[in-house]
Amino acid sequence: MALAAAVVATLAVLVPAAPVEAAGQQAWTGTWATAQHASYDPGTSEVTVRIPVRVSAGGSSVRIRLTNGFTAEPVTIRHATVGHSDGGAAVAKPYGLRFGGEDEVTIAAGEQAVSDPLRLPVRARGDLVVSLYFPGRLTHVSQHWMGLQTVYWTPDGGGDHAGDADGDAFTRTDSTFPFLTGVDVRGGDAAGSVVALGDSITDGASSTANTNRRWPDYLAARLSACSTTAGVLNEGISGNRITAGTDGNPSALDRLERDVLSQPGARTVILFEGVNDLSWGGASGDQVIDGMKEIARRSHARGLRVIGATVVPYRGWGDWWTEAKEADRQRVNAFVRDSGGVLDGYADFDEAVRDPDDPTRYAAAFDSGDHLHPNDTGMKAFSDAVDLAGLGVARDCPSARVRLTPYRPSLEAGGRGTEITSTVTNTGPTTVTQVTTGLDLPDGWLAEPAGSPRIRSLAPGDSAAVTWTVTPAADAAWGTHPVAVNTSFRQDGRIRRDSDSVDATVTPVPSEVRSPYRTTDSTTEDAQYAQNGGQFAIWAGGQDLSGWKDEKATVYLADAAGPSGTVIARVAGQTGSGPSAKAGIAVANDLTAPEAGGYAVLTMSKQYGLEFLTDSDGDGKLDTWAGGGSSYHPAWLKLVRDGSTYTAYAGPDGTAWQRVATATVPSASGTGDAGLVASAVNLNYPGQTTTALFDSFSTHE
């Protein structure tokens, strides 16, 4: 009997998703999900992982689902917790999870585990953190690799920290989702879930990481405003296809049961695939249509609605586009728009983002730059193209939507105002009234509307726009700032609301650099500078900063680099000129006369990675080089001096430093100058300048 009870307990844990609910028990609804599709050997032992997730629907109880797919060995989790996020790797209060009444669970290769219910209030669009402790050697990680979310790990041998409230023990990061494949809730107001079945676009490729700006995230935000809401489950996999798959990327048809039909509370699937099949996958339009029909047939057999999404334009994405493939794309989209009842509806993603003047391409406002994946605004446009009523899940949703344009408005610090437009559109079947719109700005910013931000009524299908002149505060930090718009309106006798936001970029304009900082340059183009508190900007020309050239512009502190000390700076960004343009740190006995000796420079080039340049013979020319790798911005740079020896370090966050190289500069003596340097390296781009922005600069003995 004891053995039988143990077997029953094990089977209760290692079951497929969507287990049968007990009589009278409210069903579970999926509120977050991801599709596992690969594995790797992490080469580590005794570690804990902490996985932040943004849920869609809320509830009063929660459970997690774990998958050990794509592996050949079991995995043991000795301690699992869940709690509300307290920022980064911190958790407000971790609650222990059990599996079949036990704290520990072992998941066989290819199997799943579902935790016992935990009474924990979860709000819609709230942030949870799941922590998993792996005892002994972790031989593999089953994962979804493009998480677009920072996931936190303890170092090798770090031990069990699943119950920690703070995140101090989690010193390693990556961006893949390990083992966790779903989070479910019950006890809320969701009437089921919507599953987004897709490829890299649905997965969020090219959207801003750690901001939840994938199109299913935007859809979840829209649904959360409805009286009866729905969960949204993102089952996108980069490179996925309908017609064929690989060992690490099963086709949409092959994974339909796992990723859609067995999802808890699934009521509707939005099928957004086909671009990979048609572009590089070698499939014809008819083959893609046949695959869509099969997905619809199997989904309908399980009681799910199927909403098709049109295939987006992709001309300019590599060399994949041809006129014949475009004809296939149009054939597929014609089927999606008029399927003869095969589909229950469609979302016209193609129409939402295509260029009206060239429908084979993305419109510039929605293109991330690779001509296939949308930017954040394109992701938002996809969400807006979904008819909430057509999903058949949510009820009583707001009719009017408000949107801000442009996507990334640019404003000059201390300059004239910039026009930003808010547009309210009534997408519902009835007139809305008492429409009021207002901007939510950072402190000290001003906005003046051209016309009234209030309108008496808005008929179905109509839009109303207000253009605002927005002026940032005089001391606004350079960089991105959120600008939000809020609208309220009366719909069917109730006040409803909607909102939107964009990242506005405040850019510097040339201004005075104040004492004790000084400037010096050696370029044929006029150098310019700006200072905003601890931020600095340099507009520089110059043919090169190494070898037989030394053309640059510098903001520096005299006598700030002692015989033993450190210089640190953060290069926030660099634009203009060619790919070799450089920005970083410079030190010398005298930066106005590099031939005085002690000359060394550490830069991040615009596209070609780190460059550590030193003067080996004291002639003022940078004749030794080390570095390479990929280029990234922002970049933290550090030069450590010990007499005549310089060691260069770099890193993305100012805490984890990567050693670049060590070099001897025999002419270094006494206390020298330290500063920020930029060069356009415009030998092949004559006359061009680069703009380098720095938002941190310090020297330390």
C-alpha cells in the first residue's frame, strides 16, 4: 500500500499540463508560459536559479510547471519557491512550493512536473520570481534560450538560496528560461487564456529586453483592462516553422499539443507563423496554407478558436526575398483574410506594419532595422490589430485606444520644444463621449497642446489627434525618459481609460565645460563639448587615434592620474562617422602634449570592440594595441596604473570586469592627466564627426 501511494504521488507530479480538476474546483488558467526547445551542459554544481516572470492574468492561487524536455537524464530540484518581485534578483517574500506534498522533485528526461497549489494573491500584469535549487552536479539545463529577461544564478557551489529575500547571492546572469515552462493561476477574473503560437517575432526578437514589450505582452495589457480578462501565453520560438522542424526546434504542427492544446484554460490560439517557411524554409504558399488548415482542424477538435495572423513583409531581410516568394506570401495572406470558415477570425499584422508606398517592406516607424523584426512600436501595432471581442474570451473591454508618435522622439537639452502627437481611436461598435487626454511627463518638463485635449464624442472608427510641444527640463539628464499619455472616456455609461508611453531621448547641445575640467583637441574639424552635471559629450573629428595619427578631442582633469590609481568611465553611446570611431579613457603625463610620455588610451570602438592603445617609446604615438571582441554600449572602461604599468578592464555593468590586457609605458612618470577621449577615425569618411556621450567619469588613488 505504501508503494502504491508513492506511485500515485509521483504520477500526480509527473503529468502533462492541464490536469483534470476536482469536481467543484475552479479550473486553472495559464498566466505565463514559454516553449522549451533546447538544452545545454552548464558545467556547474550546487546552484540556485532565480527567474523573473511578468504574468498576464491574476488570481488568488498559483502553481508552476517545470519541463525537463530535450534531455536524456533526470533533474532534481530540492527547493523551489515563488514570490513577488522586489526588483532585480530580490523577492519580497519567497514561499516554498511542494510537489505531491514533497519539497523535492525529480523530473525524468522528457517529462514535466506541476507544483501543488499555493495560496498567493497574484495581480494581473504583476511580477513574480521563481527560484529553483539544484543539488549536486547539474548535468544539463532544459531551456527556452531567447528569454529577453535577465535570469539570475548563484556561482558554482553557491548552494541553496531559493529562500533568500535579497538577491545578493545571485552574481551570475543570463537571459534564457531554464526548466520553467508555465505559471498558472486560479481564483481570478480570467475566463481562460489566449495562446500566441509563433516564431522569433512572437518570441520578442528586437524588442527591448527586460521591459516586456513583446506583442503578446502588449496584448495582455489590453486584455487586463477588460471586466472579464484572459491570460496570454507566449509560445514563440525563434526560427520556428509550420511545415518543418529540427531536433532543437520542433515545427508548429509537432508542438501544437504540448504548447497550445494542453495549456491550462486555453480558449483561443493566435497563429502567427509562415515567414520562416516562405523566406528561407523552402516551403510554398500552398504548403503553409495546408499546415494552417491542419492546426485549425486539430485546435477546433479540442474546442479552441483559431485566429490567423497575416505574414509580415520582409523585403530587405538578408537576401531571402524574391518576387516569387512575395507572391506566396500574398497567397497565404489572402487565405488568412478569407479562409472560408477554416479560421475563426484574423489579425492583419501585415497591414499594421507595412509601408503604404512599398507593401513588400516594413514602414520605417515599425522596423527594428533588420527589415523582419519589429521595434517596440511595431510590437504594439500587432497587439492593436487584434480584435479583443473576436478572441471569444474577454468581455467588456475598453473601446478607445490612445497612442503616442513618434516611436522615439528626440529632444534637445535646453533647446526648443519637440512635437509629440497623441491619437485616440474608437475601435468599438458604439460612440464614446467625454474623451480627455493628458501627458505624464518627468518632473520639470512642459507640454503645450495645439488645440483642445478634450473632445465631446468619438464615433466608431473615428480618431482624434492632439499635437503637443514638449520641452524637457533645463537640467534633464541626457538619455531616455518615459513620456506617457493617458486618456479617459465614457463608454456605455462608465468611465474607461487607456494609456501609452514612448521613450523620449534627450540629446546634448554644445555648451560650456566647467572647471576643474578642461578640453584639448588635435583634429582638423572643430571639436565641440558639453557638460550636464556628471555627463559629458564630445563632438570630434579626426582621422585616427593610433599609429601615425593622433587626432582626437578630450575632456580632462589635470594632474588626476597618480602613480598608483584607477580611472573609470562609462561610454553611454556613440553615433556618427564610420565603424572604427572610438570613445573612452585617455591618460598621459600631459594630455595637451602626448610626446611628454605616459600616453595610454582605452576605447570602445563604434563597431569593432575594445581597443587598448599605448605609447611604447614616449614619442606621443600610440603604437601598441590589444583588444577586439564585440562592440557594446553602454560600456564601462577602467585603466589601473601601477607606476609604468597599465592594465585595462571593461564590462557592461561596472561590477563584473573583464581584463583586456596589460602594457608597460616606460615614459610614465609622476602624476599625469586623465580624461575622456573621442575620435571619428574618419580617414575613409573625410569631414565626418562622431558624437560620444559619457555619463560617468572618476579617478581613484
